[in-house]
Amino acid sequence: MGGYELFGGYYRYFTGRQFWQRVGWVPLPLRTLMAAGLNRVSRPTWDCLLGRIATLVPAHSRYNLTGERMHQIARILGVDSPDLMYRSLVSHWQQPTAIVPGSQEPLTRLSDRQSWAQLPDFTQRMMFLDLVTYLPDDILTKVDRASMGVSLESRVPFLDHRVVEFAWTIPLSMKIRHQRGKWLLRQVLHRYLPLELIERPKMGFGIPIDEWLRSSLRDWAESLINPQRLQQQGFFNPAPIQEKWQQHLRGDRNWQYYLWDILMFQAWLDENQ
């Protein structure tokens, strides 16, 4: 934690600029049509097609494309600026006012440009916004609870203010090179650890919420987002939630995080009524 935001570790940092350079010049109406076409193909169908194509491409030239990523590409094709592309990537419900009747989305650090650091580079802006939003509000919240529960300190080294200040003084080229992040950290580790411990795929902490919602948690979820229940409570518009729920159950799309947002509110409401 901290290393990704300070030293350019996230995939979106070294693909965001490249993607926008390639498609940003295309007129927005045409990009919107392209997005609609990508979305018409279900996730399993994309996975099948991309899997077949991958067998025809040399291993060193393959991109890590999946059906989920194709739908993510479709989502960001319809925005008209790189900053909105980033906001779309890190958001769940793209139009939150559509699911909360009579609501208006407030300004946040993600949408209030007046609160941003003055950074001319798009990649640096993404890193800054992750540092002041995603890191404290998501990653640290979860990992701190897990690590502190077993007396493990996982955050201090990279979040020491001297490390943070140093990271913002070095050029971006020392963080991201050859479509890979954390370049400087890798050079330091190369002095002390074998390459096989460093140059390997990331092993994250994700849990299979998508599969759980289709199996062991299905009855619990369906009870909390029952359309009649949502309609009676009046907090959410049931239609878009049910649409995503049915798509998720069929396996057409993976809406785990969208649905989990609603389910957590509903579970909290259920306990506090």
C-alpha cells in the first residue's frame, strides 16, 4: 500500500495515457457506437473469442484481455476527457442519480477540480487522486483491519512522510518504464532479492464475491434487493438494480461491486430499522 500510488504501480497508470492517445481523437458519437457494439457481446462470449485469438498470437505479444476488460473499455469509450475516463474507471454506478430518486451527487475529491493538486500530467493526476481517495478510503481501511487484527504492520514504510515527499520529487520516468510500474522500487529490490521473487504476477487479496452472489449468498441478496422491498423503502429505484442483478445471475456481466454497494446499504438499513 502506498507503493502503487506513489511509484506508479496500477495498470491504469501506464495504459490510460496510451489508450486516450489512441482513441481520444475519434469523435464522441462514433466512440459511443463502438462502446454499444462491445457491450452487445456478453462476457462469456468475449472470453471465448479472446481465448481463441490468443492461441494465434505469440505469448510475448499477447495482451491480458478478458470479457470483463472489454466491457470496461466500452465504459470509458463514451467519455470526453482523460480525467473523466479516470473517474469512470474508479467509479461503480456511472449514473448514481438514476438509482437514488430525487438525489444530486455532491462534490467529492474526485469531482471537485478545485481541490486537486496542480499537476499538468494526466498520469500524475491519477496517482494523486488515488493517493487522497482510494488509498485512505478503501485500501487502508480494509487492510488495516485485517493486518492489525494479527498485530501486523503493513502500511508504515511507504506512508512515512519522507518517502511520500521523495516520491513526488522524482520524475515519472523513474516510476513507469516500458509499460511497467514501480521501476525504481524494482531496481532497489534487484540488489537484495532473486528476480523470481520480484518479476512475477501480482497476488492480490480479492475474494470471489461474484461467484458467491450466484451461489451461497444468492438468497440473502435477493431478499435485500427484492423489487417490492426497494419500492416500499423508497431509497432506490428497483429497475436498474434488478437489471444488473439478472445479468449477473446469468453470467453476462460481473456486477459484483455495483450490487455489493446496494447490498451493504440494505444490510445496514435492515439492522438499524
